Amino acid sequence: MSFAKSLVSFLATSALATVGSAAKVTLEKDVVIVGGGASGSHAAFRLREDYDKSILLIEKRELLGGHVSSYDAASGNSYNYGVQSFVDVHGAAEFVSERLGVATAAPGRTSTTTRYLDFTTGEDVAYTAPTSAQLIAALTVYAEICAEYEAKLLPSYWDFWAPDEIPEDLLLNFGDFVEKYDLQALVPTLFKVTGMGLGDVTNVLTLWVMQAFGGPMARSFLGTQSTFVPASGRNQDIYDAFADKLGDDVLYSATVLSTKRSDEGVLLTVQTANNQTVSVKAKRLLLAIEPTESNLAPFNLDEQETAVFDKFSYSAIGVGIVSNPVLPTGYSLTNLPAAASPNDWLVLPDLNFTARFDYMGTEESEDRDYFRLLVIGDGNLGATGVKELAQTNFNTLIKAGAVDTPDSSELEFVAFTEHGPMHARVSADELKAGFVQDLYALQGLRSTWWTGGAWVAQFQTHLWWYNDILISKLIEDM
């Protein structure tokens, strides 16, 4: 059956929810993209600007950027409480400056003193972190090992090993991998920077840890891989620039209600910000969202897709800016189990946990300090759970005398964003049973393509790099 006939049949037989009237096809595009985070924004831009494809980007929030979260204070200061910086892979900094018109600079850091506490008791943990020399030695070895495997892990899994050829190192729990190569001094930094999203990394496969903190990140700490931020210091500027370039080709605060997918194309029914219902007909659908059950509910998955995605497990990350007068200026209050004392670098908190309260700066006009909050949980930890856990841990610190007793123990949430679920991963047995091959076999089925963190390392610029390969495949037969 032709797509036109399928469309007529679909409209005739479907009861689509609208505001008082039946949905009508109002838009026709080459590609419709769902999800305006790092992957979706970049893909929409490249498809339109470089491949001359008509596109529509559907984003559920009021702005683009996904895990990039910037808070603009009344004073004019901006605070990045999501993504902190961007790794300059595959010409990313040049792309930002030349294609998006956003000047870049080296990242700056707010200087803080780390204080280690067990957030379950509120007690200080006498802990000695690795020295700079120990860290550099471990990073050097780790970067060399990562380089051995990098060609099959970045920027995609299209050239992944056959199931029975996956290197054994990658299937080890990271704690065993660390012991094997004497890399204990690496773990605290890896965990603090990007690895914490996995929970206790010692119990996670080395493959997934490398995708959370791999060769590019290790090289950035060694000074051989550059990183960047907008010169303004406001990371959201990059995605505001994407938004300006894409203009009216983005539907904000929009939700996909239902989808019909076939080899001839796709038809999406979308509810817009003003509660109107729009039908979008497209030759291709590009999904730039995490493939969780709830996210994919409107997309009518088939058995092949469901069988693959059901195998994923996830973490959830909540980030925000909080304030309370007794949080100590200039400090990072960092959560560690008491068993980490004095220097067991492999003892880490496990899900669910508040990672830390990091001092970000003082807003003189408001007479208050801002602290970046990071809470890590399993895939079921929502916004309410994140805030409750942070408040519970703060109450424990107060009760134990770790901080002064405030007039009010309530944490003020100045800003907050959910960054989960993320860090999609499967077991070693699933990898050896061909999971990656099954995952990538979904690309192109029923005119649907997939991008995002479940398909490669979950870094902004790595996702752009992956897109450059994906898009060339997507448009081959259009």
C-alpha cells in the first residue's frame, strides 16, 4: 500500500484526540526529529543547513539543549548547573564558532575546598585523595588502554566487535579492571567528574565506564585534548544559537500523541503548546530521545524494537541550584561512605545518593550563596525523589552538626532539571549474545532512525560526531 493510501486509511479509522475537531495533515517534511537535546538540535541543523532537507524538530521543553542547564540570575550572572564543558572532538569548537557564531574559550572553574562526609550519618570522613602525580600516572595508563579500543567505541558502534570477539577487559567489572592495571588513583576523579552517573562504577562493566569517562576525557585531564565553553560563560548560548538558526522549524512544549510508521514514511500526531493538534507527514523519523518504555509509548513499537529496548537499564540524574544560609561558602560537601577512610579509593556510594553540594558563587544582590546539587538514582528516581533525598541528606548534616543549625532547614531550589534516565547499559551476557548488533539493526526500520546517548557515549560533542555518520546513512535512500 502506498503511503498516501495508508494515510487516508489511518485518518479514516483513527480517533485522534483534538480540540473539538479531527486532526488534519498540516505539515509535510523530509525528516521529523523528536527531541531537542544535543543530538536532535545538531541533527536538525545539519539536515536542513547541509543536506537541504525540510525538517521539523519536536521538543517537549520550552528551549533546546537537553542536559545543558544554565540559570540566569537577576544580577545578569549565569550559572551552569548541567553540562560544565564540551570536549573538542571532531572539530566541535570550530563548528560552534563558525557555524553557530558562538565564540568559545577555555573553561573556568570556581575554586572550592572539598570536605568529605558520609551523608547517611553526617559524619566527616578522614579521606586522602590521590596526589596529582598518582592521578597523572593512572590517567596516562588508562588513556593508552582506551586508545586500543577507541576505534570500535567512538563515534559509534557500527564497527563493534562480533559478540564472541569483544575484548575481555571491556566485560570486566571496572573494579576488577582497575585492580588488573593498578589504576586505583584514577577512580575518585573519574567518579567525581562524569562517572558518578553510573553509581558505584566498580560494579559496572568497563565498557560502559569507558563510555562515561573514556579516552577523550582522560586526555583532557592530561592536557592533550582540549575542552571549551562559550566565551560568555553561559553554556545555553550554544543551543540558543541552534534555536535561532532553526527558527520556526521547531515546535516547543510539544508532545507526540501517536505515530504511524511504515516503509513508505511516517505520520505523527502532535499536541502543540497551545493545545492544538497537528499531523506531520514525513519521509523519515529521527528519534533523539532515550529509548525508555515511557518515552517510546507514542511510537507503536514492534516486537523487534521492544525486545531490544527492554534489555536496557538506566541511571537517573537530577541537577539543580540550591541555597541555604548554612551551606558553607567556598566548599564542596562531597558524599563518601565512612569505609572509604583513609584512602580506599574504590569505596563509593551506590544508587540512590546525593553526590555533593558544590559552591558556585555568591549573589550579592540577593545576599545568598548558590550551590550546585547532583543526585544520582536508578531509572525510577523522579524529580520528587531527587528533592526529597537531597533534603533528607541535608537534614542529616544539620542533625550531626556538620553544618550550623539554620533558622529554616528547607533547601531552596533556585533551579532544577531532571537529566534522566541516561547511561543506558546492558549486561556482559547480553553483549556476548549480540545486543549491539541487534540494537543497530533497528536503524532504518519502518523509516525510523535513532540517535542519542543509548547509541554512543553520552557527551554532547560525541553525539554530534555520531550524527555526522548517522545522517549520511539516513539520507542515502531518500
